[in-house]
Amino acid sequence: MYHKVVNKVIYTAMLVCFSSLSVHAETTQTEATATAEATPESVPEVVEIKDALATTVVNIDEKSFSCIRDMTPVRHFYVDNLLGDVEGTLAAANAPDGAIYPEGSVVQLVPTEVMVKRESGTFPATGDWEFFELEVNEQGSKIAKRGFVDVVNRFDGNCFSCHAPAREKWDFICESGHGCDPIPIDHKMTGALQRSDPRCGEAEPEDGDWMALFKLKSMVTIGLTKKWIEDKL
Ligand code: HEC
């Protein structure tokens, strides 16, 4: 009973909160495909990687994203790689002085917002990152918005502008202390959102998640109300 109530609250909070996202890209499937096409014996790797890229990263669709907790955790966020190079992505994420993330990298902090590293040279202004805003529910993900410099989240914040201060050294990854203005959402809240991603099945709440989501929901409601009023003025 307790779980039912908690799940319901969490789910409602999820609906109201971030438009969520979550990426993870049927990694297993993508990796399986990439491996089948490019076993080390059979292929000159460069060519194969480009081929894999053409068939995976270029064709990112809603199936590219799923349960955030199936991705690989790094500190308080999650990473993956649509081309199977999770090691490369992890190496960049863990580089003490920052690094350029490899093609195919997927980074997520909350289920509804995703960054995907596209092919080198695709869009130099954003360091080849494509930004996504997703809608997520038990059935999966829907891509609400995607693009390079013009994607705004539901609070009217432009992904690229907010992340741009972290460009040098950190390849647009903000975390804390990378130059971006802080957001009013702490890691307790982002953790609660990750643990209640509806695409993962049962939520796995920790102590305090209910309160974190409640606070977040209130902030979102206030934020959206404020935006609504501003839009009317
Ligand atoms: C108001 C500024 C702002 C906006 C708008 C914004 N972000 Fe962020 N984002 C941040 C900050 C700051 C962090 C780091 C938060 C933390 O870890 O404490 C972050 C974290 C992230 C992360 C985890 C990796 C990292 O950079 O730390 C991803 C992925 C991400 N945002 C994607 C997006 C996407 C996609 C959008 C647009 C749909 C977006 N963000 C909009 C400021 C912003």
C-alpha cells in the first residue's frame, strides 16, 4: 500500500516535473548491432565506426532512449554511448581536467533532458552536442524537442546557452564549478527523479525522495505559474 501511494505520488510528480527524458538508447540493442556489424576480426575499425555512426547516431529516435538507470552512473549523472564506446565516454567524464567526449556519447542528469554527441563536425558551435527534451512514461520516451542551439526546456531555458560557459575544458558538461550558473535543483531531487523514471518499471525510492519530489513539484508549479503570468503580461 505504501509503495502504491509512493509510486503514484512519484509518478504524478514525474508528469508535472521535467519533461523528462531519458535516454539510454536501447544500448543493448545498439551495441549488439554494432558488434555484429563490426567484430574486431572482420573490420578495419575506422570504416566500421563511421558506418555504425551512420546507422545509429544519425538516426536517433525515441527508441534510442530508455530507463536512465540502465545507463552507467558517473557521480550524480548517467552516461552511455550509442556506438558502444562507453569506455571512451567514461574516460572523458572522469578526466580530472576535462576532455572532449567521443562520438555517440549520451549524458543525462534527469530522465527528460539528454545530450548526445554527434559526428565530429556536425555542429561546431555546440561542440557537436545535440540537445533533446523528452517526454517519458511507462511506455517509453517521446522526443518533444531536439536541436543544437535553439532547444529550450519547459522553463524557457535554452540548453546551449546555459551549458556554453562549460565549453572550455569540460566540453559543455556543467556539473558544479564548471562555469555554468547553478540550477535550483539539487542532487537529491535529480536522484529522486532518476529512481522514479517511469520507463524503469517499479520506482526504487530512497528515504527523502518523496519530500524531494514534493519540493521539486512545488518549484515546478511555481515556476510554470510565473512563466504563465509573464507570458500574459
Ligand atoms: C538554466 C540553465 C540550464 C538550462 C536551461 C539547461 N541546463 Fe542542463 N544543466 C545545467 C546545470 C547547471 C547542470 C549541472 C547541474 C548539477 O549537476 O548540479 C546541468 C546538467 C545537465 C546534464 C548533466 C551533465 C552536466 O552538464 O552536468 C545534462 C545532460 C543536461 N544538463 C542537459 C540539458 C538539456 C538537454 C537542456 C535543454 C533541454 C538543458 N540541460 C537545459 C544548466 C542548464
